[in-house]
Amino acid sequence: MNYKYYFYLLMAYCCLSGRVYAQQDTIKTLSLEEIKIQNFRLQNPVTSLPSTNGLMIIGGRKSEVISLSGLATNLAEKTGRSLFAKIPSAFIYDMDGTGNQINLSVRGLDGHRSWEFNVRQNGVMINTDIYGYPASHYSMPIEAVGQIELIRGTAALQYGQQFGGMLNYVLKKPDPSRKFSLENISSAGSFGLLSNCTSIGGTVGKFSYFGYYQKRNSNGYRDNGKSESDAQHVEISYQFNDRLKGKAELSRSIFLYQIPGPLTDAQFEQDPTQATRTRNYYSPEIWVPAVTLEGKLAANTSFSLVGSGVFGQRSSVTFDAFANVPDTINSSTSEYAARNVDIDNYHTRTVEARILHGYTLGSVKNDLSISVRYFNNSFDRRQRGKGTTGTDYDLTIIGEFPRDINLKSHSIAASLENQFHLNDRFSISPGIRIENGNSVMSGTISFVESAQVPQEIEYDFVALGINANYHFSTSNRLYAGISQANRPVLFQDIIPGNPLTIINPNLKHSFGYNSEIGWELSPKEAMNLNTTLFYTFIGNRVGNILVEQDETSLIQKSNIGDSGTAGVELLWDWEFLKKNRFALSFYTSSSWMRARYLNGLVAGSEGNEEIEGNYVEAVPEWISRNGLTASYGSLQLALQHQFVSESFSDALNTKSPPPSGAVGLVPSYHIWDLQGIYTYENLTLRASFQNIFDNSYFTKRPQMYPGPGIWSSDGRSLVISLGFRI
């Protein structure tokens, strides 16, 4: 290695980034940003964030950064097992049609629209409603994303209360050296896939701009599983001076998915591509505006102020029934049955201010991070409207919505964290987060007395945490942390689904903590190792119990018990052969998780049943992705195998599924993928040959949307993408 090169690079960086403030011929301050030299020889390495990233303190946490620029993967369909291939314990499943949204979880949490994370785009929060329904319905094209940042659950203090941590999709940046640049990525593939994403950007004086337009259509792997989507984004930045920058951005995404319906076990075995529904549709349209001011208040003090929103609606028209109940034309009326229409409207507004201040206390260097977030939301939910008997996407209803309710929420949260650099190797970061707010539900539910509908939920959270970081060397560190987290009572938890369900006025928020200890090292420049032990405790989990009322058994949402998930994560990435322009590398990204109920009761066929010692639903014990990558010059081929062990779909751990297939085991599965990327000057060619052996499998039996039963994952497919830049 030529160390002189790095010395000269470091000196050049200091000249460009450091600033010398002089007064009366005396040097007062020399401010240098942290430099982190990453391994450059590995193919598509997953790196970690520096101890301070932007205005955030990251030291002592497990963090992962996925760069997409040279990744051999199917970008158009957002293939999760490839995008998150080197993220151990990552569990991904599809439920809105391949390519529409990413459903990601880690460490045994629920992957439903990534709602266990604080999800962001360019640092702007895009969760639809953190109290009413924290899922992320907004869906950006991965072709426009430059990198994905993931900070595990101990990030809860700075980002929010979510158990999963923070997930940030960072869009590509405009070229600072060009006034105009254009990139186009076009894809075509199996099941009628056609996709195009075009982006432009550039810098003119103090202005910079970036925008994209994406459109995608697919017939889907299953019958009646069509998808149509498009998305747009535009942003403009202005550098007022060397201390202040402003940015305005607006994003939109919309897709229409024809829902093919759940399958029974018998139907899945017979033909996993078949559909049980022809008239079911789902469509969210989401707008995300944001205005940002960022800069320096002083030499060692940086700030940001972000005002953002999430606006739009999520609509569906469906014939709701178990998979073994056919949707057929009534012989007496010569028509289908009327469908159900559900419409949600979101009006979410957030203001977030952050300050990062560097100071010295005695001989100890410190980083102090302070943030304040104000959240205000109005969430309209109209459900069970009597729709048409037609077959197209039609939200027309007859009469009124039986459930027409509104949830108004607001909260203010403040967090404070201080990173003490006790010496050049060791740092420790204690912190606190305080959050206070409430939600008020009003409206009408036809089968509930009007006096029971007004419900108020108080949010009064105090969370503590502490993280530590010890560097044996620049490429060898030990990290550890523990942080409290919680999951508030959601809108759907307090809305009775039918006349046999009653409201629980005493429902409590789920609470718990995340803890981890890990070791990250690069013993040589062509090898990365990261292993982590973790434990996640969730108390007061929410589920269904049976209650007696007027000698009638009714279902009630309640706090059913506590769970604990212990696990081990391992990432080993090794380029074991390098000869001239040829290289071979191997990686394993594997996890073992033991997720159990520590106590609890849930509704069963014979009343409320004990679940202590049962497996937590939808948590595979083993998730292992292993890959071999060969590269020659600008050509890269990647072969990956993924194994996911079996899991249960319900807290009762039902093994034998009923005729409807609503609950039961989710069998283990093996998936092989072969993908490649080739670059030549400004051209990039990608090819993805997925599920090579055409295995029939499914990842989950969901208990809510899109319906209880089996949802087949995609079979063998081929996708080819061609991209160019000018």
C-alpha cells in the first residue's frame, strides 16, 4: 500500500475542509471533519457510519450503509433479498405486488411496510402517521436511490420510539461540476415487466437541482396481480453562503395493485400462480413536501431545521372473505356481491430541529446532539362502505360508511445525547428522549354506541439509553448499547372490526428495550467481519383476547403479554482471490434468533389460552444469505443462496392449517439467484436471473391486509436493465 498517497490525500482534504479562524494574529480554532477510510477492494461492501453523521451521534451503535451504484441487483422490482443481502437478520416479504413497496424488518420484528422503523428519505420522515398508522405507504424508485442507511434499534433516542431503529433512503445527488446531467434506467423482464426511470440534475452557481420521473408496469407472477406505478421527485438547493444552505423538495408516489387474493394450502400446492379474486384493488397516492435550512451557528456548532409533511390517501375496493370462499356471480341476481370500500386520508405535518455542538470539557472532547420534533396530524378513516358489484377499480359507495372516524394527533419530543471521547480510542454516549402528546378519536361506528366512540390516547414517554465505542485500531472496534423503546397504541387497535369486537379503554402502549454488543473489524483490506449479539424485549404486546359480556363471548384488543428475542448476527465478507483484473469474493450474512413469549394469553378455539414459551409469530430461527462474486474488469457476476427456516403465523403456534389456510406453519425455503452488472464508459447493463430453480414458496400468512392465507412469492424470472448517463 502506498501510504504517501493517503498522506497527501489527507493534507489536501485538510486544506479544503479545515478552516482557520484568526483574530489579532492568533490562531483560535482548527475544525476538521472526521475522515473514515473504507475498504475499497471488496465488491459492494457494507460500510458503517462515522461516530457523528450529519447532526447525529452514531458512535456505539450498529450501523450499515448499502451503496447501490455498483450493486448487481434487480432495481426495478426492489428485490429485498438482494438489496439487503449483507444485512444479517433482515427479513423481507412482498404483499403489495413485487416492486411496489419494501416490507423490511430486522431482529424478529414485524416487516409490515417497514413500520417498525423510523423511515426516512434524505433524512425526512416518511412514516404515514407515527401514532395512527406508522407504516410507510410512500414508495420511491430504487433506481433513484444512491445509498441506504440503516441504524439498528439503539437509535431510538434520536429518531423516535420505534424498536427497529432508523431506515434512510438517500437519493442520488446532483453533479456539482456540471450544469446538466441526465441518467436513464430502463428495465424489461418476466411477467410483463416494463420500467423506466429518468433523472436529471446539475449545479448552476449557488443553485443545484435534482429530479426524477419513474413509471413501471407489471402483470405480476400470479393471475390478476397487475401493478401500475409512477413516482416523481424534484428538489432545488441554494447555497446562501458558506454557513447557510436551503433546500426545497417535493416527492410523489402512486401505484394501483390488483390483489389476486389469498390461497389455501391445497390451492397453493395445486398452482401457486392462481388467483382467488378478480375484483380486488389497492392504491395509495402519497405526497411528501419538505423545506430544509442547514448550516453553522459557530465554528463547532451546526444546525438543521426541517418542515415536512405526508399527505395523500390509501384506498381499496375488495371482496373480503377467506381463501376458500369463492367470489362468484349470484345465480338469482346475475351479479357479483357488493364489494367493500375503504379510504384513508392522511394530513401529517412535522417540524424537526437539530443541533450538533462540539466542545471540550477539561481534556475531554464532546459531541452534544439536541433535537426537537413537533408532530401534528389529522387522519380520516372511512371503512366498510358498500361498493359496486362491478369488476374495475371503483370507489363509489351506496349510502354512508358504517365506520367514519377521525384521529387527531399531536406531540412534541426532545432528545439529548452527549458523546464523551474519553480518549482517542474510547467514547461513551448517554442520552434521553422525552415525548408528550395525545390522539383523540371521533366520528361514528354504526354498531357501536356513540358514547363509546370518543377515545383519547395519551402519549407520555421517557426513554433512556447509553452506547459505548472502543477502537482497538482504525479498522477494529467494539460497540455496545442499550436503549429503551416503545410502540404506541395504534388507530387500528382501538377500532372494533365488527359487532363481535369491542373497544378496550384500558389498552396500554407496548414498551421495552433494545440491547446489543458487537465487534467490527477488517483484519486485512480485502476482508470485513461484523458479529453482534442482541436482545430485544417487548412488553405489553397487543393481541386479541376473549371477554364475556351479557353471556356472549366477544373479541377485544388487549395487552396479551411480553416477548424476548435473543440472537446472533454475522457478516463475513472476504475477497479471497485477487489476480490482475480478476477477483473472487465470498460473503455470509446470517442470523440465529430465538423469539419467545415470556408470558401471555390470547384468544383460541377453547377460550383464552396460555402462550408462555411459544414462538413469536413470523420470526424464522435462521436467516442465511451466502454469496459468491466474481469480477473481471468492469464485469461482475454474483451468485446468492438464501435460506429461511420455518416460522409460525400466530401466537398459538398453529401447525396444521384450517381449510382457509389463514394460520399454520410457514415452511422453510431455499432460493438461488444469479445476477450481473457490466459497465462501459457511461453505460451500465444489469441482468437478474432470480429463483433459478423455480421454487414455490411463501414468506408469511398475514393476519390483516391483504388477507389471511398464503401469498405466493415470485417464481423464476429474468430482468434486464440498461442505464446510460449523459
